[in-house]
Amino acid sequence: FGLKLEDNKVSEWSDKYIDYEMLKRILKKASEAIKRKDELCKRKPILAEEIVAAYKQGNGPNLVSPSSSQIELMGDTCTIQEEEEPVVDQVPAAAVSETKPLLTKSETHASHGTIASQTVDSLSGHISRTISGYFSNSKYEQRIREALDEIENLESRFDESIHQQLQQVNAFYFERIDELNSRLSVLVESVVEEYGTKGGTPVIHHRRKQSLAEKVVSRFHRKPSLEVSSKSLGADAYDYKPVHISHDSSADPFIDDPVLSAGEDYSAGLKASDSIQRAMTDMYRTAKLLHNFAIMNYTGFVKIVKKHDKTFKEHKGRFKKFTIESEVCSGGKDVGKLEERMERLYADWFCDGNLLEGRAQLLPKRGDGLQMDWSQLRLGYRLGMCAVLTIWVCWDCIWGFVAHNESTIGGRTAFPVFRALGGLVLLHWFWGISTYVWTRFRVNYIFLFDFNPNIVESPIGIFNDAVDETLVFLVCMLLYYKSGAHDIPGIVPPGFYPFFLVLYAIKCLILPLRTRRPLWRAIFEVMTSPFNSPTFFTIYIADVFTSMIKVFQDFAFTIGFVVSGDWMVSEDKLKEDKSHMWAHSFWYKNVLIPLICLFPLWIRFNQCLRRYLDTGIRGPNLLNAFKYAMSQTVTLFGAFHPLYLMYSRGDSNAVSLFQIFWMALFVASSLYSFTWDVVMDWGLGQPKFAFLGPRLMYPNRLSYYLVMAADLVLRFMWVLTLIPPQSGAQFEIPQYLTAVSMALELFRRTLWGFFRLENEHRNNTGHYRRVSFVPLHFNTGHKHKYSHEKEHVGWTVLVEVGVVSLIVIGVSVSSVIAAQRASRDLLSPEL
């Protein structure tokens, strides 16, 4: 969480946030002290228990020391008593007189000497042992008491620090709230004063007639009238009533002549309108940042209190009030109401009352890592090169088929290799587009995916990497086609180009380690999902895997192509030598490929069951598991069921039965998946909101309906991709459309990801976070690791443009010369 907090801090307010790291250091020291105390207590548990009990009662050191009144000799039966009078047996005098001494006088002296010597030796040894044990126990008690003192001091320090942090955070929050309220009140009063009032409400009117240029300008500088309740003009009022917008041109203070196209009064009105828009936008952004401030601090207090409870188990719940939402910045409710008031004011002033459009305009899209400076030129010319190479490849393939009626690259042996790696490149492009859209519309994917903000790549960085990969892919594909068609000298075998592309793809999948290591760790957790608790990111990866079934099938072919050595054998020989046709073997066609079709669905099925075990929530988890079970059933019945065998043999009765059964299963699975996408994953389809959601983050409502329609169509196509290729089924997708269906499914998954993260950002539907709030994604002024990379200055970009352009020109000229020579060779026999 510390990294997330640093990433979401506003640089100007950085010293006003909770000092999470300081509080965590205190708890870490306390944890170490508790560990030392526990280790000491294990040595002498009984004595340690007495010491701890005495410490808690407030008593000082109280060990059992050797008594000054009594010393017991452990080796003999002699006792020295000083405080008590010696006990003398009452013996009759006659008995005493009649008693004879057992020893003579000399013997008595000798005996007394021996006993005295033994007594002194025993006494000195016992005293030595007792004193040694006393000092040893005293040192032991001292160490325990020192550990207990340290623990108590650290907890007191934590108590004092967390209260200071809460006071600091709340003081800053309410100070900024008061400031925003004051600024908004001044702005509303200035609008009333500047534009006049109509029935006690400020009025900003449209012009009745506009030229074409003015229409373009007025699209961004509308001046609708505003009717506001008198209560909403106050600084402390947050309730805002819908207003009626008037378009009475007679009240326009800027226009005397209705047909005037560009007067000074109108220009002044536009400037005033721009000033109001900028002021409102600035305040709204500050309010959003302040809302993020409240969310991050509340999350910080919740997490640090949780760490305290784990450290001080005896005092668990002592700081429970810090986890109450209303105690920290009022839970952000004040600033939330202020945001709603600003949205309604802005929408009525400038957007004809359209709240969705007003919210979109209030969040400026500049900044946030989307600006490109010289990188824009670098990315632009590379995109141009990609476009040229794409057209070149398509032209050669189509022209070769039309002019010479020859097989295009789609019929070549290594085409599945290019299709697999092309799917990876396309996925990289879609990931860059996703991060761009999420960043643009403030969906905090870094927070939701629990990424390390220090190593997250910007959208522009992702696009640059994708462009480089696309260039290498297209060049290898073009050279492979030209080499197989004998349009270029056969110095290098055609199979070398797909092999080189595989090596390049492996390099891109491993490097750079700082970003690839977390990805592969997450993929490992996905593969072992039954044994790991799934996170939102691992579930997202598994969902993407279900859309990559065709890519994984081509991966299997690529591995066989490289390992078998087919890339070193000419294509003509491969067609003649049946020993290299491993792709038609039973284990590959009837075992491996069907398992690949099922495995991603099986992973998601297991993740749903594991989520049910972890959370105990039956409804969505088991219903989601049923969805993937239906998809697996479609795959199994489409490829292995005995009805299919009868159908393939031409049994008419089996044909009718199988078609009805399979089509019903196919339609049911597709509709079920589509309904789940819209209702559960996206949070849409609510009739009271025009079949959308209550609060949308994307401004264009039409885009939601278009994506839902596209998802419905593409869902049916996705289910068809579950049928193993070359299975002989009449309903499988033809080979020449496999690449198209793969691209469409990846495109559908990208659209699905836009709305899936939006729903998770707004509602915490999967309950992956303890705190439901998610801060909006802003550029807060902090430098990420990718920001420290070397900037591409102007002259380096121009040099790179020149070098690459020369290489492209050289390759183009060489290709043209080779084609001309080939044409002359074909014409020379006829001459």
C-alpha cells in the first residue's frame, strides 16, 4: 500500500497525508521487541510469567533471594537459625545424669572438627550457587523488563503518532473543503452579477442565429441559462434541483443585433464564458483530488490499524475508531456532495443540463502521461512504416493469388507460427489501448490490479514497444513470403524467418525483467489457480486466456515446428516427406489441441470454485462457474460426443438430433455468457437507468449500447472458436477465417475490459478490496520509473528517422530489382 499511496499523492499536499511508512516502522520495531520478549520467555516460562505478571501490576523487581535468616545446606542436614530460639528437648535430670557420652573428649574434638569443616565447605558452595543464580535471574528479569518497556514505549508512541496523523489529515481536509465552498460561492455570485437574473436566477443564453463558424465555436462555448434555487447558491448547500433552461434571445446581454456574427460584445461574452469554465474545471479537479486524498488516507488508517492488531494481539480493537469511515475526512461525503453540486451547475450552465457530458468536460484530459512531445513524431513515423508494410504484405498475397493463381501465405507451412505471434502483437496493441482509455477516463487500473506504480509503463511506452514488435513481425512475414515465392535470392532458407521471429518473441516475453517478472508470476498463479486464492488481476488474466484459445493452439504448432526442425527443411520436402507431418498425428490432433481448448475454461471454472471457498458467497461464484461449465460442454459435445460420430457418418436421424441438441446448447451458452457480461461484469442492463448503470465514467452513452450489441454478436463467434480445428465438424470455423476470428475475439475482450474495470472501480463487485473506494487516476506530479528513462530529444529522433528510412528504401529497391530479374528469367525462354 505504501507504493500506492506515494503514487496517488498530490505533490503539493505530500506532507499532509498520513505518514504510513513512519507508523509502519514503529510497528516493525514493536514486532521485533515482542519477538525478543517471546524468545526470552521460552527459556524460563514459569519465572517469565511471574515477571510479566508483576510488570503488568506495576511492581518493581521482586525475585526470591537467599534469606538472611535461614540458609539451608543442600549437601548436609545442618540448619542455621538466627531469628528463632533453638528448640531444647525437655529431658529429665535423672536421665541426664545417667547418660553416658558416646565419644570421649578427644574423640569429640576430632568429630567436631570434621563436621565443622564439612559444614563450611557445603555452606560456601551453596552460597556461591545461590548468589550466582540470584545475579543470573536478576539479569534475566532485567532483559525481560527492558523488552516490555520497549514494547510499551513503542505502543505509546504509535498511539500518539496515529492521533496526530488523524488530526493533521482532518484539519487539512476540512480547511480545503471550506476554501472550495468559498470559491464556489464567489463564482456563483459573480455569475449572477455578470449575467443578470431572471426570477432570481442567473441567466446565460444562447444566441438565436449563428454562422457556421460560430456554431463550431458555440459547440464548446455554450451559454445556456441557469435557474438555480436560492438555497443552492449558499456555500453550505449541497442539494441541487433540476433546472429549466431558457433560450430567450431578448435577454442576451451580449447581443444587440440577432444577426451579428462577430461583435466585440460577443467576444467578451466568450471570454467570460471561458473564464467561468476554467474556474469551475479547476475547482472540480481540486475537489476530485481532495476526494482521492480522503480515500487514500482512510485506506491508510484501515491498513495500519490492521497491522497494529496483528502486532499487538492483546490490544486488538484499541484503534477501531480509525477504521470508521466517518472519522477520517468524514468518509469523503462532504467533498462528494460538493462535486455533485459543481457537476450540476456546470451541466446547466454549459451542457444543456446533460450531467454525463458535464462530468466529461470537467475532467481535463491533458497530462496524465498522455503527452508525447518528440515521442509523437517517433511513434508517428513508425506507425506509417507499419501501415506501408501491412499494405505491401496484403498486396503481394492477393496479387500472387489473382495473377498466378498460386497459394498465398495463408497456405504456407509456417503460417500458424506467424498467426500465433501476430496474436501476441495484437494483444500488446489492445493492452496499450486499454491503458490509454482507462487513464483518459480516470479508471485507476494501477490500483485495481495492485500494480507496483514504480514499474508501470505509460500508454505511449506500450505503443512504442508494440510498434517495434509489429515492424519486426511484418518484415519477417514479408521476407518469408518473398523467399518462398523466389522473389528474392534464396541465400537464407525460408524457415529461418519464422524461427528468428520466435526467438525475438521469446526475448520480448522475458525482457525487460522489471515488468515481465510480475506478469509471469501472475501467470503462474493463474496456472495453479486451484491452490492459490485468485486476485482481481489473475482473474482478469484468466478471462483473457479464454479469448486466446486459437492463439494457444497456434503456440502448440509453433513449438512442434521449432522442436522438430521443420524450419530447417524446405517446404517442398515437407510436403513429400510424411515423417515431418507430426501436426496430423493422433496425439496432436485428438489429444493436445482439444485439451488446449478446454484448459483456459477449466482454469476459470476452478477460480470460481476457489472464490466460493474463500468468500463463502454462493450466488455469483457458483453461477459464474456454471457459465464456464456450459462452455466446456459445448467444446466436448462439438468434438467428442458419439452423436457427432453418427452425424459425421451421415445418419439422418442422428443429424437431426445432434443439430437440435448442439444448437440449443450453443445458443444457451452464448446468451448466458452475454447476459453475465452485461449484468454482472459491467453492472449495466438496469431498466430504471435506460438499461445502463447509475453512474457512468465514460461520457458517450451510445458507446455502451454499441459495445453491448457487438458483444452479443461476437459471443456467438467466440463459442465457435471452442471447436477444435480440423475436427471435421461442419460448424467449425474455416481455416482461412481463423486469423479473423482470433482478432475479433481479442477485440471483444478489450471492449469487455473497458467496462469490467469501470464497474469494479465504481462498485467493488468482486469484493477483492476491503475498502470500496478507489481513487481516480490523476497525474499527481510524482515521477514513475518509466519517467526516468532517457527522453528522446529532437536530433536523436531525426537521426533514427533517417537511418530507418534509408533501410526501408534499400529493402524496397532490392525487392524491385529482384522482381525485375525474375520477370526477365521467365520471359527469356519464350524469346
